[in-house]
Amino acid sequence: MAQTAPQITNDAANVNYQIPYSGTPTWVRVYIDNDRNATTGYKGYNIGASHLIENGNLYRYSGSNGAWGWTFVKQVSSTTSNGVAKVTVARADIGSPSAIDAVTQTDPPLNTSAKLTKTMTVDAPSETVQTTTDTVNVNYQIPYSGTPTWVRVFIDNDRNATTGYKAYNIGASHMVENGNLYRYSGRNGAWGWAFVKKVSSTTSNGVAKVTVARADIGSPSAIDSVTQTDAPLNTSAKQTQSFVNAPAVPVTSTTSAPTTSTTKAATTTTKAPTTTTQAATTTTRAPTTTTQAATTTTKAPTTTTVATTTTTTAPAPTGPTYYISPTGNDGNAGSMSAPWRTIQKAANTLSAGDTAVLMDGTYEEGEIVFKRSGTPSQPITFKAQNKWKAVNSSKSGCQPAFSIYASYIKVKDVRFTMSPNNAQCGTYSSASVAIRAWNSVLASPSNPTTGYVGFQADGVKVEVGLKRDLAIKSNQDFTVIENSESDSMLELFGSKDSIVRNNLVTGQDKFGISILAKGGVRNAQIYNNVVRNKANDGYAIYLGGYSCDACFFDKNTKIEAYNSVAYNNVVINDGGGRMKGLIFAGAKDSAFYNNMVIGGELSMLLGGHNTGIQASNTNPKFENNIVICKNNAAAMTGVYEGNLTVDSNNFYQCSGVPAQANAIVGDPLFVNQTSDWNLQPNSPARNRGAATSITGYDGKPIDVSRDKNGVVRSAPWDLGIYNY
């Protein structure tokens, strides 16, 4: 049904929408195409949407091939009253376009407008914020109207829009929000902040005053910055400011850290709108059943110290870029116009900070060996020019397709398959993998390092099934496997501070395992994954395993996993038989928190399997999980020693349910058990969980406080993967 008479206007700073509606809409949407190109972005309603606004949340497109997929950006102004919805978005927040196409939509009843085109009629706003510097500080005077919920300053200390938080035409290295200074800790330009300290910030008579010490933002010689207040939302233009000479000794008058309550106060204010947004989403059915992925997070800067900080931020490449093409020649220069032919040529050539771009096509090669290392600040990157259109069709036999004997190697957006010319491995081999990141030494208590470190797989797709014995295996400290799809197992082995996150695993290895962390891993984190295990009797996520006698971090104890955690994962039994969804096997001081198991059960097994002792599970924890058993199977079985914590879990259709001090019973009431794991408003699993924590192997806390969308959980916690 076509929507009648939506109106679009703009001023120097904003684009304004007035959208008529009838009834009581669950949501109000605006699809925005900032380049007026229907072949880019989300393809729907005769436009290619670069941005989406839904119920006051602004998202940028992050899907592929025009399919639904969005990443939260920020809150924007949105009201509904007397049959008219009013939505305002800053021009800078959608890329400062000179013209846009847009479509508006409300539901129920579903009303979708025709395509609207708006040419901006006034120039971008002039600079009204005053910024001054002295030898010590940068000072901001920021005019505002109303009563702002927050005052922000985004600061770019290297004046490089490709690093840091990418927004408002800068790359912010730091942010000040309500007097709290944060440094950027996210990935790939997305929102993510670590608290630094309290700074001077006041609001009075329509002017906010913020002062930041130059030393606290890296002592730059010049900065770019953008200021912002809300509500109403006002975002300044980019400003550039140079410093005079710095003093010999930094001033420390404002370096006292804030109290926990002060820092959380700003975060709580930012989080408040989230509950309304997510409640509306539970009833959304258009345009796809994955709508909950778009209505996700009102992000707030984190104040938690994370044990694995070294794995969470990948610097941008700094060296030259080379090109590879299936039609190239290894005698070429490696340029875009004269690309190399093989990935091996690039692996033999690139140095720290360099990037190899794999152009579209199929690369049929044997084992590709990587022996040249990057550094923490200058990784070596091998990436597809277009996601999954560069295909490694391997004929490496029993050896890995990518065999990495080096540090800080990143593989991005490449697709891995098996060549029809491959001689398949006849016996099980942990080297028969798509990607293997090797260690140079076996870590031990006396020498706790793997030698080679820092492997990263980002956005890869592995389609090998049981033709390989597993998909990706890394023995390297500080490994990150993320944003990828695999039809076989992902494994961490013997490493510390390694992460498996935001992946879709649609299969398992020959033993039925989908994700595995064993061999004495320390501080392993497995979170935000979706696992669809297809084995007849499968094992979805293991903390621990069955390692060989000579392979352990500590051969005297044979502990498989120390201080490791799996949280915010969804595990689904797509096989014909039973499934152990969450498994400890020789784990110590480890935990499963806020996971969802559909068609499976919990298990605690002995670790190790060859000779001598087998490690039990010491102090295991299961909390805030939702478990739906298959055929009334036993909720939990197994062995442990020390203190077993089983509490605040929702067991449904299970027998032998363990006693819990805070037992949640009944149907958890998913919106859709197979595809939408939001909990309905009347779910017994909402507001019934406990706040959880875990201490890492090195004594530092591991942050488990965020839900699958990155929202800091508010008390009382909800069970499962989302915060409401």
C-alpha cells in the first residue's frame, strides 16, 4: 500500500522527514540512498540504500550483494504524534550527500512510499564551535539548545580519516563524552572505546565547555575534531586546530580517574532508548525475518579492562599494495595493470605492512606457505578484491591450503574450496585444513608463548565439508577468527588470548565438532557465533578436548582449557540424533554464559585421551543459558571437581534438570526458534539472569558484559544472547 505525502526538507545541518501513518506503528523506517545508485547498498524499493533509520536508530549498510545487513551508527531524533512521524538525521551522518533518494515505511499497517528524491538546498553548516589551544590543553566551547543528554567531542590525533572511528569525515582516535575521555579500541572503523580518564566538562547557559590535555591524546601537533550534542542532535562540521609548543612536563591536574558510578552514569543514559527499540523489533516481520539484526545496539563506551586487548584492534596496512590475478604472471610487477599469477608469489614477496589484493577468479594451487612475518602495527594482509569472489581451489592433499609459519598474517574475504584435481587425504590429519596458522614453539608454563603469533581470519568462507579434516586451525597466541562462514570445524590450540567471534558454522569435522578450544588454551573467548551442527551425534562448542600427550601446555596436568569462556552463542541441532551443545572437557576455571542451545544438552567430559591421567573439569560454570533438549534428554551430564556453578538457566523439555537457586522454567518464547532468537516480551527468561564475570589466566578480567549486539547488559540480566 503506497504511503501518502511524505515530505523531505533540509537545512544547513540536517535532513528532515515527515511521514504520515495510521494506526499505531510498531516501527517507522527511512531507507536512504546517499549516492542515488540502485546497484549499491540494500536493494529494495527501487533504490540502493546506504543507510536505514528505524525507530530512531541510524544504521549503515553492511550486507553483501544487496541483501539485508546493517551496522548500528547512532541514535537520531524520531517522534510519532497525531498521525505524523518526524525523523531528523544529520547530513554529515549519511556522508554529506548533495542529493539523496529515499523511501519511507511504517508498519502496521504496512505502508511504503514511492521513491523520493531530495536535492540539498543549502550548504553545510558553518563552524559555530570555538576551539582554542595553549601549550597544555585543547579547549572547546560548544553551543547547545535544550537540555542535552550528552556532549561529545570526537578527536582525530593523526588527522587520518582511514584510522580510528570513521565518522563525520574524520577517523577519531579519542572521544570525550560527558567529561569521560575514551581512546578508540574498535575494529575497522566501527564503534568501540576504552575508558582513559575524567576530564573537565561543564554545561551552563547554552554553552558546554570541555578541556582535554594534549598529553592525554598523544601530544599531537594538530588535530581534526567534531563536536556533538543531543537532544536535539547537533553535529558540527570538521575543525582543524594546531597546537603551540608543548611544555617540558605534562600537566596532571585532571588525571584522576573517575569513580565507577560516574562513568556508568553516562553509559546508562546512552543505553536507555535501547529497550524501546528492541521491544518493537520482536513483532517485526518485514522486510525479512532477520530484522532484529538491524535493530541492534545503542553503543556506549566501555569502562571494562579486557584481558585480550591485543587481539581486538587491527591497524590499517601501511605498506604498498600488490595485485594477483588468475590471468596474471609472476614475472609481472604485481600492479593492478600487471598482476602476479599466484598467491605463493605474493607470500614469498610481501613484507610487514604490505597488502596483496586477490582479484576475482579461481586460484588453483597446492600448499601455499607463508614464512614472512608482519608486526603488531604492520601486519601482512591477503584480501579478496571483492568478498568471496577470489577463490582458493586447493590441491594441497593432506597439507593446508594456506600454511602460515609467520606472525601477524591476516586473511580477509577469501573463499576456500577443494580442487577437483586434489588427491584427498586418506587418514585423519590436523594439517588437512583450509588454513593452518602454526606455532614455532610449544607453549609451556616456563615458556608461555607460541612463537609465531597474531594470525587473523576475517570474513573468509570455507566450503570444504568432510573433504578436509577441519576448516581453520590456529596454534598462535592472539589469534582472531571472525565474521566468517564455515562448513567445518574452527579450532584454537594451545594459545593464549585468542578469539572466535561473529562466525556462522554450518557443519563439523569427522568427529562431529563445530568449534573447539583445547591443548591448554588460556583466556580463549568464543562468542557471538551461530553454530548449526549437522552430525548425527554432534558436539557444538568445546572448551577443552582430547589432545595428544605431548601437545599440552602443561603435560603434568593435561588441562585442556584455562580461564576460557563461551558466551552469546546460538547452537542448533540440525542433525538426526542427540547433540552435546556446550561441552567442558578438561577445562579449569572456565564458563558458558548466555548461550542458546536448541535441540541439545550440556556436558562435562574428561580431557586428554591417550595415556596416563585425564583432566577433570575444575570449577565449571553454566549461567544464563537457555537449553531446549531433544526428546526429553538429560539436561546435563558429566564429571567435575571443585565448585560447580549451575544457576539462572532456563531448561525446557529436559529431564534430570539440576537444582538451581534461581531456576527459570517454561518455554523461553523465542520470536522464531530457527531464525530469530529475540525473546518475546512475556518470556520467562527476560530479567531473570545474573550478572556474570570471569577472571583470565593472567588475573585480568575478561569482559562478558555485552550482548550479541554489543549492548552493555543492564541489571537484571536477561538470559540468552540479547539485552532488553
